[in-house]
Amino acid sequence: MGEIRMPHEGAVGEDPAIVVDRHGPYIAKPCGLRQPGIKSSIETRAQPAYKRVMALPPIRPFNPLRTGSSGLRRIAVAVPLVVIVGYVVFWFTAARTAETQVARWIEAQAEQGVTVTHGEVTTGGFPFRVSLRLGTPAAHWSGGDWQGPDLTLAAAPWAWRRISWSAPGVHTLTWKHGAQRETATLTAGHLEGWGEAGDKGFASWEAWLTDGHLTTPRGPFTARGLLVQFQPPAPDGGGGAAAGTPESATDATPRLPVTVDAKGVTLPPRMNTALGDTIDRLALEVSVNGPVEPAGPWPAPALAWRDAGGVLEIKSLGISMGPLNLSGDGAVAIDGAGQPEGAFTARVTGYAETVEALRKAGVVDDGAAQAVQVVLGLLSKGPPGGPRSLDVPITVQDRRLSLGRVELFRLKSVDWFRPPLR
């Protein structure tokens, strides 16, 4: 038994009190004193005794939905339902818009001479993404065609410009090479990426591959991992030209920044180098400066790029292959004979083993190899008994490789696309 209001001790006949016991609250009227020494459930001293006069309704916890009007209850129930139904409508609208955009993109490619086809389109991803799965897509143009596995496109309904994609499986690319048609097949254990859509197509995109096997007319390539990234150029065109970059590659020149990071790349037997057939790591950040436009079958695009003053600006290069570890930056172009020419600043470790491997492979003769070893030994730096590194400017011109002003040896001709002489 608990009491909410009590009269003054010993005062009989005062105002009634409100008492709460196991039966609920009630109004009690004093009717005398309890005997001293008899303990109540609340007090241990003598208190007035009370007589139940009138029962009160039980005390209930405060609930605004019960105390408020029925309109509040309806609002509390209706608001979540409206939000849920509204989002469902929004999601299905976004899904239909995505299908429409894909159809418009296919129509735009047809106007450019590229025919894109696909099988059944499956929509999914509810509630947080909109995904389209295109069955067996393919593309055909005048110079070749491509056939791929199912392609999945996905984006958040509220951030539709960032589109992720996934296409693991077998990709087949066929192109014309003179009077013949050649084929390359890529089998990807894992292939996905994303693209940032802009007003004129994708402003940037990224793709990463794991456990890839590429079969080409030159032989098979394998890669444990490969990342390729195209970034949009800076608003000012990417800044000034790098060291060794011709004046033609100015801010007004179109630039295409590319980042490549490859691990565990195995070359085909016919491309086996003096340093082995495996590139342990290749990290490359470059900018393709100059107009890159379709100008017919290969190598016409490369030659048109060269004739327009195209330059490959190497912003960062790191390669680990066999005994060679090299890092640096510079610029590369193609001369009139179709051979590479450029200028670099490089840091090299493992140079002695590399020169010896080149000598054994017949890339340089014995006399040149000995001279190179002596020169590099004088230019290198490092702790006594420890690894030595070499920081040198490297130039390649007319197939002559030079360290600073010292010409080391003449390179063999690179027959990568047999360009016509100018």
C-alpha cells in the first residue's frame, strides 16, 4: 500500500488523502490513529488510519497518441507509408530511365558506325541500387567486332552519374590486319570497374582485372592483377610540358592521362626478353599528349598521332623485372623511322646484373658491356658492401642509348608496327 497525500501526523478529521494500493488509487478519509508499534507498509511510526471513500480510475502512462486526437494517429501511420510508396515509385522511375538511357546510347553508337546488340535485359538492385544485366552484348564496326559475356551496369538512384560495371568471363576481339582478320581472346576471372559520366560521355573510368589470360597472334599473356585508370585532364589542359617534351605538347594539346598498375605479367615465349619472361611489377602514370583519332586500320592511328606531334609524357614509371629495378620520369615520342626516342631521369638498381643479362642475350656485345659496367660503376652511389643505385639522365635518339653525354650502345630496331618511312 502506498500513499500519495497524507494529513499531518496525529491530526484526525483533516482533509481526505489520495491513497494507492493494489486495488488502485482511491480517496480515503481519516478515521482515527493507528496504534503505535504497528508498522504499515509505508511508514514505521503511528499514522492516521483511513477509510476508503471513493475509488479513482487507474493511473496510466502518458501516451500522446492516446491523449491526442485520432488525426495524429492517422498521420503517424500515413507518413511512413507515403515515404515508402514514394521511394518505390522513384526507384521504378529511375530503373525505366536507366533502360531508356542505355537504348539512347546504343542509338548514338549506331550513328557513329558502331552496331551494339545484346540479349535479354534484367532489372534489379532494389532498394538501394538500380542494376541492368545485358545478356551476351556485342559490338560491330567496320574494322572489327567484339563479343562479351553478360554485362552488369549498376548505380545508386540518387547518384546515377557514377556507374559501376562487371563483365567476368570470355571476351573476343576481332580486327582487320591488312587482308587478314586476327583475333584476341581475354578470359577474365574477375573484371569490373566504374565510370564517371559527363556531358560528353565518360569523363573518367577505371577497370581492374585479376587472373587474366590473353591469347593474341603474338602468343599468350597472363596477369595476376591489372589496374587501368583514365582520369579527366585538368581544367588548364594538364599544366606545362614536362622536361624533354616538345613545344608542340603545350596546354592547348589534347591530353589523356592514363594510369596502369600491373602485377605478375607473363610474356609469351616469342617476346621473352634478356631479363626473363615475367614483369613482377609495372606502375606507370602517363599522359598521351596529342590528338588520338581513328584514322583507319593499325598502324595508321599511331602514325597520325606521331605526325601531329604526339608525345607520351611519362609522369611516373616504376618497373621490377628480373634483376632490374627502375623508377623515373620523362617523355617518349616516335621518330620518322618508327623508332622510340625520348629523354628520362631514372634511378636504377641491379644495373650490373642487367647489363650482364643483356650481354648474354646478345643485345650488346662484350666490349660495350664491359665499358658500360665501368661507366655505371663510377656513376653509381651506395654504402660499402651494400646495394648501389644509379641516378642518371637517359636519352634515346636514333636508336642510341646515352647516359648524360656518354653514348653507351646502339639499340636494335623495334618492329612494332612496320610504319612507312617519311
